[in-house]
Amino acid sequence: MDTHFLVATQLSSLFPGQATSYSIQTTRQGVPLPAASGETDTPAEHATYSTTLHTQATGTLLLRVLHGGLIVEVVSLSTEVPPLRLILPGTIVSSPALFLWESSELHVLAVASTGSLFRVVIPIGTGRDLWRTQGANIWHREHLFKDVDVMQDGLVHVQGIHSVLMGLRNGSLLRLENEYGSEECHETVFQQSSFLSSLTSFLPLSGGNPEGFGIISIATHPWPTDIGHAWTLSRDRTLRFWKAKIGCVASKALPAGKESGSSPGGSTYGGRPSLLLDAQPQTLLRVFTTPVREEHVYVIAFIPTISSPSSGGTFHVLDTVTDQIYEVGKIEASLNTAHCHLQDFIVAGNTIVALWDHQGQSIVERSAMNVERFQDGFRADSWSASCYAPEPELTPAYLEEHLLSPGSMTEKFFEAIMRPGIFSPLTLRTAIDQYTDVCLSMPGPSPPQLTAAYATTSEQIAAVVGCTVILHRDPHTGAFQHANYWSALKRDWEGFIARCREIERSARRPLALGIQDQIGLILVERERVGLVVKEDPAIYLRKVLAQPSSQFDPQYELLNVLWYLQSTLGPQVLLDLEGRMMDIIRQEISFTIPEIMKDQTDRFNFREEMEPDVVQWISGKLYSFENLDLATRTALDVIGGFDVEIKQEEDEVELLLPPPRSAWSQALITSYISKTVEARYDIALILVTMLFFLSEDLSDWDPTLLSEIFAVYRGTAMLRYASRQPALPVSNAPAPSSDPTTADDVISRMRNMNVSRSHRSLLFPNYSLIHRLISQAGGTDALPGAAHRYLDATGLLQSVAPGNATQYEVVFCETLRLLGFYDPSRELLSWLPRTPGASYVQARLWLNMGRVDDAAHLFEKLSGSFASNHGGHSLSPEDQEILAKILPATELLDSQHFFYIHVSNLFKMASWTQYEVSFAQLAISVAPFGVDTSSLWSTVIHGFTELALYEDAYASIMSTPYENLQRDFASQLAFRMCDEKAVDKLMAFNFAGLGDEVAEALAFKARNMDSRAQPSYSRILYTWFIRRGDYRNAALAMYQRARRLQDIITDTTSFTSLAEEQLEAYGLAINSLSLVDLKNAWVLLPLPADNAHEPRKRRKFARHIPENKFTPGKSDSDLVRLADIEYDYALLAAQIDIIRRDPTILSSPEDTSDWLLTDNLSSWSGTPVERGWRYLRQSLQQHDNPDTDHKYSKATLETILAAGRTFSPPPWLINVLEVGGNRLRWTGNIADDPYIYRNITMSTSFESVYDTKTWKRPLNFACH
């Protein structure tokens, strides 16, 4: 069996992004703009012409003509280089060409309707970069034809890099010669008549139709070559031989073949009616040579017979030697080509390969010739045809069957069009754009879905299709008309799908054939590129089964009978059968397969719906097999078999030359896998149908055979599901601008000639899950070996028992999970039994999907597999092997303890603290003796703290055997509870043995945090000591808080807001010390060492005091008694009371300093405060004396002392009063205040303490 079929992939899936563009301008004046394409024309992104080029330096290149001939696109099929688009000033005439020059440049030669020949030179880089980095180095040259009108309707054929031929309407041939690098171009026109033919034209019997001279096909020897000859075929089927310097030297009229009738456009030649060929350019000629007879140049001319019911035409093989044309033989096209159009044909070695357009579908036929022995007589083999494998077409009938399955109608329609391989991304976007335009053109307001912007085409389709269908009410009853609504919605979706089918039919029209080394024949369609590849047995048998009259190999006769059995069942019966089979697979198999099948047939016996004679005939055929088991195993071998020989050959090639990887090759491998998987699934399904049919007799079957059928069906079903499930990649493209008229967007759309739409969704490749999976695997790209290699590597078809999940099945599901395809992985896992490996992947999947409760439950159940009496695990060797495949390489899960640690880490990475702690506790509970569990205890304590489960965190702290963890986490727990306002609960904890650590931690926070911040650690520390009866430390905490608040009060605003809090702190300190024995009613106030010599001078507290400086015994201290605190409290209370009575006392001193800006005072140096003191001193010296009894000095001193006991009067003021011999008499609070008295007495020795020049202490408050 050596049959072939076609596999292809969409170009819009290979290169969804924007291409690199190069714009070409013409030097010809007065050239009109190209005409706009009509709505009925071919879609702009569908090619109208294409050709291929394959070289070792560039790989496989594809040249396409797009946008009605305005754009030439060069695509690399062997690399990931983005396509290059050449934008011409006019439409292309006929056929452009692509050549490689000296392995460093690509030359594109194209003739435009502007009357110009353009040569575009594309430098190519080293390696596989091609033109990726050469965009700035692309250049072009233009040659203007002399007669523009003559060449408008001509047929262009690029002979080589230096020569272009053009066939004219009158049968003449124009040759343009241009040496690369030269500016000169030579145009030569050769007439179609030779000397002899010009003489015979005067004979009276001769005649002809002038339209028959028009050239419709030109052929030359493939470039590079030194053969400069050309051959042309005119509409009257005359083959002409042209030499480069002479012109036409020979001609031969070819027979018309058998047509079913004549046409008005025919002519009479030699008394016989002759039909003219179509005037459109066609590929009807090919030229080739053979190594055996190098002096002979052979030409194959095809003469079509479109109306013939038996053939599409005839291939004439002719020999050109000594300026003469001789016919060697002819090959009649096959019966399959009747009423088909020959799109292209090539000569590959000794084989003619023809590409036929069969009602818009591609068919490739091949026939071998005895090229090397033409002199012994011509001989050709029969034609072998290659076409696409059967695939569902979304006809209304198919959609009706599709709607029989469960699910909503919209979901079913959407699933059908988004299935990989059905419609290309370009088809879907074109269809939704057309659909949107039609809806917007309808009268009335448009739904908002039509004008919204969407990220992807799939989102746009889901939102837009059906948005114009409205649910109406019955005008008489007011009830909703649901039936009409669903009917209208169904018609809307069917109309959209019909639009997609029409566009896709255009995209699949064939264009050209090509040859690629080591792979074979390339098939080019308007929007797809494929290969002619060998069929594997499954694809071949599936194709033959669908052909009723096909001859079968006797060993596969069982499949033929079963296929007939399946064909007698209706679509609903088949759907129910598949559904019941999947239900069996999803359930745990607790009974024997015969018992299960008997139970199913009792509920669903499709034999009752079959005709009795059909049942009897099928039963007789099945029982007629001598060895039904062997026939069934042969069918199973087809399903699970792979071509080992091809794989071995490719392995050898891969060692010699590592194959290139490209998006095209991966897409083709994916397409091949999808076709062979569909074929294998269909064969597996008919085997299952047989089991349902013979359910009464299955008890006599070999149980292993029944298990293998079930297991193989499950494997093929998994592969089929993955091949049908779309896997849209995450887009890395920037989000579209909200303003469609931005400069970048306009330039981008104009550059790609896509200016018709302003809101276009991004074009994503519509690949399947299989494509994503094979991109992770290596290997060669040659088919079918690459596809077989991958299918063999998956191992899904190697399972022999449905009650067990093999490592391949589990790894397959795990790979999908790792790639982020959670729903497909979940679906496939539901088909597997709950083995430890499958359960582990399922639990990981629940964790990824956020179903943490289900994941934790499954993990906990799975942990039982790791428990055993001897401390290890109870896993079977097979389960161990599976877990080793899916677990991280660094994890050693040889016991329940380590499994719990692993699961705890999984929840930690997923930020689910609750279960992280839960499994850490379980790990602690089963930890072997002597194992360090400090990290687990840390996880538990930290987790409970984060979860605000403070009782559990406290219990864990007190339970852990690690003292360092107790000390560290005790303070952390205290801090967290304080921050979360759980102080009452904190105070209820005993912290036996850890109280000092907690108190020190709270004291550190109280010292170093802003006293105004919340939570107030001073208050918390006070509460901590009060609850434990330590009143002295409680008083110290509050007294220190009051002192810190005093340091913060620096202006009127802070005094207003903080004085009450300071007073409260003094009060709490007094209350605490009042509970202590009076003789012990004091606290030690630690002081910084630099101020230790001033025991009662008020100082600011330092922040972040180190413990070694704060701890009593290691730093200086100030003894503060209860009376001192009471005094501070009374003074602050009096100040607050005074300010309440007269708030103007707190007015800003800056507001009263304008009086200092006099002529004399403004010239004084110093700050306003220094100048104010100087002014006060001079004023007292001038206006105060013994005659006034120094009353102004006394008033000044009283004012200073009344402002606060922290302020000492300046020495010069005391000196004035002492020198004057006055004894000061104080009244009120000033006279009774011992601190004021002390300040006055200390100030009397002012020479040793103060210097009048350095008295700069400012008053905190303005005094009046």
C-alpha cells in the first residue's frame, strides 16, 4: 500500500501578525490609481497567483499575489521570519517570479499594469534570518515598456533572472533581455508566423479565427539553465517553438480531443469544427530534459476537454529536436477529472503531477512515465489520485445532527466553527466583518455589540452573532415568543456559518504545485499550503471504508462488515452509543465488561431499531469469521500501530542533518495527527458498536481482548478530544488603541492595505491542543514519521486495561495542566480511574483552578497511599514510576511525612495559608523520630498568625519544642495582635516563661514608635503590666509616654491636640504608683549618658535606644517619685485650664514680630528672638530704675516664670534685681512653686552658668 493524501494548514494561522512592507513607486507619469475591488471579488487576502522556490540557502519560499494584484507577498515556510509584502503602484500582469541570485539575494520580477517591469532585490542574511534584518537594504529597479497598450492584456512569463517573455493577443512574442547590473533593456518582438507558415497562409483552403492566435500559455526550461528556447500554446491549440534570437521556428497543431459539443466561439479548420480554448492565462505547458538524452528537450502540452464526461483532457508528450516538434505519446486524464479544471502540473523526475480544481477542492494525480526509455516507445502508468481526508462540512444537515448533543444551541454552533481546521482565522474575521457591515446597514438603531472593540475574533463572534435577534412578546397575550426567538437565532447562526463556508471554499481553491527536497510535493491554495504525504493504514482503511465499491484486503473484512453495521444506525443512535460508552469510561469499573455491556444493552438496545433482515445478515457475517478474535486484534493493530521503518530512517537522517523547525511544519504535523486520530477513532468506534451488537455473547470472549478494546477506545477518544479542542495562545501584542485614527494605527493599516475597517479584532492562530503539545517535543518534520513519532511517544494507544491509568495517560493530562489548559485536563482526567498518579494530577488541577477545598480533600485521601506500618509507603512500583514522572525532580516522597511537606509547599506557592498550615501540622504529626521539624513549626505558627487564628498560634508557640521559635514568634504574635486590634485577646494569653520576651518587645515598640501612632504600644504595655500586677513598670510606661508627648509639643497646634493625652498619661502613672507602697512609689527613668550630669534638667528622649543602654544597671537613671509626677500633672492641668480660659495665649509668635522691623532694630544681627531679648534688655535699662522700684523688671521676671517651669530667667535680669538691692516679693502660684525658686536661686550665679550673649532660649508661647 503506497497511497497518498493531502494535508494543509492555513497561512493566517502561521503568520497572524503584521508583515514587513516595502512600497514601490513608478517613474511613469499620469498613471491612474488602481481600481477598488468589488464586494463580489475574491477576498483581498486570498491569493490569485502563487509559486514556490526551494533552495538549500533559503529553504522553502512562497510567492503570493494578493489584494487583486496590488501586493506581492514573499513567505518563508521553513523559518519564523515574518512575510515580506511588496506594494506595487499598479496591478500585476499575469505571473511574477522569484529567483535566488548567488545565495545572497532574492530577485522578484513582476510586470505591472502601469507598463513597467519591476525588479526587486531582497538581500538575505546569514543563517535563517533571510530578510528579517535587511529591510533597509531592499531596493528595486524599473523598466518602462515602450508600448503600454500592447502589453495590457499580455501573458507574462519570467524565463529567468535576465529574461522576461510576454505573449501578445495577436500571437506575437515579446522578449525583454536585461543583464543584472546593467541599466540597458532590450525589447524584441517576434511574430508567430515562420516562413513556411506565411506561404501556406495564402492558399485558398486555409482559414482561421484571428482570436485563435492569442497565446494563453508559455513555458521554458526551469531556471537556472542555458536553454533559452520558449514554447507557447495559443487558443487554437497550436504549439509553437521559439528561439531566443530567431523567433518562431516550428509549430504543431494539437488535436482538440473529445468534446460533448461546440461553442459559438469556435472556428473551422480543415473542414472540422474546432473549439477555442479559454482566453485566460493557463498552465498548459511544461518543459523538461532527461540525463539520458540531453540533446532532446521534451514538452508536455495539456489540451483540456471541459465538457467531456470521461476525462478532463489529454497530456501530449512532445520532443523538440533539430528545430522540429515530434509527438512521443499522450496520456489521457483519469475519469475522476471529468468536468474538472487543470490548475497546474509539473514534471517531477519521471512523474507527471497534476493539480485539479474539482468544484473548488484540490485533487492531485500522479502518473509515472518511462522517461529514460522514450526511444523504446512511450509508456505511462495509470493515475493515482490524492485528496483530503474526509472531514465534516458544516451543512444544515450536519448542524442538525450536531445539535442533538447536550448543550445550548449557541455553544454548539460556536464550538463547531471554532474547531481547529474547520475555518481559518482569516475566514472567521472576514465573515464577522461582513456580518457586522450588513447588520450596521440595516435601518434602525444598531446594537452596541456591533460597534464595540474586541480583543480576539472569537470574542467578537460570540458577542455579535445573534445580537440583532430580539425576544418579542405576543401582541395578544403578552407572553414571550420563545419559539420564534430560538428559530430566528438559529437562522442567524446558520446564515453566519454559510458565510464562513463560502469564504473558506474560496480560500481552499488550488493554485499551484511545488517541490520540496526530502519532503515531496507542495500544494498551494489561495489561503493554505500543504503537502502530498503518505497515508498510514488507519487513514487508508478509513478512506476505503467510505467507498462502498472498494476492494478490501481479506484481513480487514471485519471492518467492512462493522462499517455497514454502523451505517444502518441513525445519527441519534450513534450519538447515544458514544455517550453511553463515555459514561462507562468515566465510571470506576467494578464489574466485568460483559456484565457492563449487558446492563447497557438492557437500557439501550439499538438492535430493536434495526431491520430484522439487516440484523440477521450482520449476525451471519460476524459468526462466519473463523477467528473473530484474530480479526478484532488485527483491527486493534491498525488503531495502535505506527510505521516503525519510517521512524528508523528518519532517526538516521536526523543524526546527519538536524531538521529545521518552522510553524508550517508543526502545523502540518498537527493536521496529519488530527486526520489519523479521527480515522483511528472511527475504527475504534465501530469495534465498540460490535460489542453493543454482540453483548449477549461477550461472556465467551477473551477478557483481555475486551479490556484492550475499551482501553484503545479511551486512548483514541483522548487524542481526538485534544485534536478538536482549540488552544488560543496568549497574545503578546499591544492592546489596540481606543482612538482608531492615531498615527501609528493609520500607518499600520495603510501599510498592510487593510484600511476598510477601523475596529478589527486581533488575528490569532486557531491551533489545537495537539499543536501546543508537539511544540514541546522534538524530532524530524518529515511526514508521516513525525506524526507517528509523537503518537507513539504519548503512549495513549498502548494501554491494555481500562481499569488502570498508565503513566502515559497521566503524563498527558499533567502536560495539559502545566500548559495552562485546565478545562481539557479536567475533562480527560475524568476518563481515568482514580489511581494515585491521576489523583495527584487532579488535586494539582483543583489547586490551579482555585477549588482548594477539593484539592485539600483529594490530597488528604492520597496521603493514605504513602502510609505504611514500617514508615515508608504502600505504593505499587507502577504508581511509584508514575509519580516519579509528574513530581518535581527534587522531591523525594518516600513517606507520608515528606508527602505532607510537599503538599504544604504547593499550597504555600498558591498562597492558600489555611491548607499550608493544615498539611504542615499533618507532617509534624507523622514526622519520624529525630527529624528536624522546626521549619514546619515555623510554618504553622506563622500561618495561624496570618490567618488571625491567634488562639491556635499561641497554642502552637507554647507547644513547639524549639525555644528559639518560641521567643521569636511570641513577640511577632504580640505585634500582629496589636496591629489587628486584638489586645484583649493578647492580654488573656499567659505566655508562661515568655512574658519577659513579650514585655521587652512591647517596650521596644513603645520606645521607638511615634506616641501618636496607632496602635498605642505605651497603652498596651501599661495594660500588660497592670494585668500582671506590675504597677511600677505600668507607671513607668505611662510616664515615659507623657515625656515623649511633651517632646512632640512644639507649637500651638500640637499642644491643643496632645496636651489632654499627656495629662491622661500622667494620671495613669499616678494611679499605678498609688497602688505601690508609698515608700516605694518611684520609678527609674533611664537617661542618655551624655546628660547624666544634669539630673533634673528636662531632655528629649532618644529614639531607637539600644537595649544595652536602656536596661537598668547599664545606663544612667533618673529617680522620679510620685510627688514629681503629681507636680507635672498639676502644672499641665493648670496650663490647660489657663488656655481654655484665654485661647489667645497660644497665638503664634511670628505674628507679633513685625514691630522688630524698625530702622534701628532691623540693622541688628541675629534671629528675631535674639533681637527681641536685646530690645527687652535695652528697654528695661532705659525705662526701669530704682525710681520705678524696678517694677518693669519684676513684671518681666514674673511673666517668664509663669510661662512654664522649664524656662529659667536670663541672668542679666536677675542681676538687675540683685544690684538694685530689691527683694522680690512673689504672689500666687509663683511664690509657692519650689521649682521657680530653684531656678531663680540657680540663676544668681549667672556668671558661671549663663552668658548674656548666648542667651537664646526662645519662649514657646507669646506673652502679653
